[in-house]
Amino acid sequence: MTTEKRRRIKVSKARMHFSRPRAAGLGLLAGLMNGLIALGGGVLITPALVIAGVSPQVAVGTSLAVVTMLSCIGLTAHLLLGGISLGIVPIIAAVVGGATGTVLGSRILAHLTPHWMLTLFATVQILVAIRLIDQGMGFALLGTVIPGGAPIWAYVGLGLFAGTLSGIFGVGGGALVLLGLAAFYGVPVVDGLTIALALNVTNALAGVVPHARKGRVLWQELKTLMTAAVIGVAAGAALAHKLPADAMRIVFGGFFMFMGIMLARKGWTVAKKNRNGDTPQD
């Protein structure tokens, strides 16, 4: 049996497990989160596809295709609604850092165990989520933000960090830049959305091209996902420009707290499998 025939069989089996209603619901949720907090959708779509029976390679390829398209739509929507709040230079700085980080992340992935990868990522998410919720509720228990706004090196550094994680996890990474800007420099979430979405586009596009060439994208399901996602992006973008800054911090922090706990749980499961002598599936 040829490699091409095997690939077609795998894709065909994947489609059997992923129904249109499920794809539409997932697309709507991913679009809403993209428009609201610049979450590309990879952290939602990839695990959902794998749970539905899609192979990890096809799941990542399809997810990156969705992230690219969703972030293009979300970026356009936010530009029309609010323009570029922080200027073009920070966007370029973050994108350059992200491009470098993507290459670095793909190299680190070859040497990082799934357990440590998930545990470290979960720790970062939970700590920063606590800071955001703390700020949003006005407690300031963890201190005030760094005054004077974010310097250019911070955009490069956050872009590098997000790009590195993008190369490791196969996500856009823009939401991580947004997370850092809001948590450490007090940048309103809505002001950083254009930077985060631009980073999502460049990082995801770089990742999806090789997957598409190898036939690892479910194009038919992508149509259903995107149709529903467009509605979600429009609703999320409109909501983001109406919610007060503190409410956005709480929403953003709450979501990443949930994701951090889920990732920590997954990391513990992987470590347990390793101790029992099983081969991890990540």
C-alpha cells in the first residue's frame, strides 16, 4: 500500500468520527474566544479533534488552518472597530520575536518530555491568570504593574516566548503575548488584541503550510468550522470592545486558569503513565 493511499484512509477514518454539528459547535466556540481574547483556537480544536478520533498530525494541521483563517478575520474585525491602538512598531517587534521563537520551539520539542512541557506551560498559565484576576478584582495583592507601558524589548521577548510555545504546542501564541502585556504592563486587553492576532496569523501560517502539503488538513470539516466561527468572531470582537478593562482581565484570567489546571492534570497523567512503563500518547 502506498503512502498516499494510507494517508487517504487515515483522513477518511477521521471524518467518520467528526460530525458536522460537532464541527459547527466547536467552530462557534473557537470563533467567540478568538474575537474576545485573541485565542487562536488551537487549544480548543486540537484536543477536540483528537478526542473525536482524528490522528494528532491531522488534528494539528486542521487546527492551524483554522487558527490562520480565524485570526485573519479577527484581526480585520478589530482593525475596523478600534484600529491599531499601540502602533505598528510593537506589532513588527512581536512578529519578529514570534518567528524566531517558532524555529526555536520546534528544536526544543525534540528534547522536551511531554510531562515537563505540560507542567511548565500549566505553571506559567496559572500564575499569570492569578495576577490578572487579582488586578481585575482590584485587590493588587501581587503588586502593581510595571509603570510606563511596555518597552519594545518586551514585545520582542513576549513574541519570542509565544513563538517558542507555538513551535512546541502547535498553537498561534498571540494570546500569550496578550496575557503578558496585560499582567505585567497593565496594557488593556482590547488594546493588545491587534498585536496578538497578527502574531497568531504569522505563527499559524508558518506551521500550516507543511501540514497542508502532506495532506494533514480536513478541508471539508474546515468549511463547517469556519462558517460557524465567523459568527463567533463577530460576536466576540463586538463584546471585547464593550466590556470594561477589569472585566476583560477577569474573563481572560479565568479562562487561562481553567486551561492551566487542565494542562497540569494532563501532565500528571503523562507522568503516571511513564512511571507505569507505558508509552505516552502526546
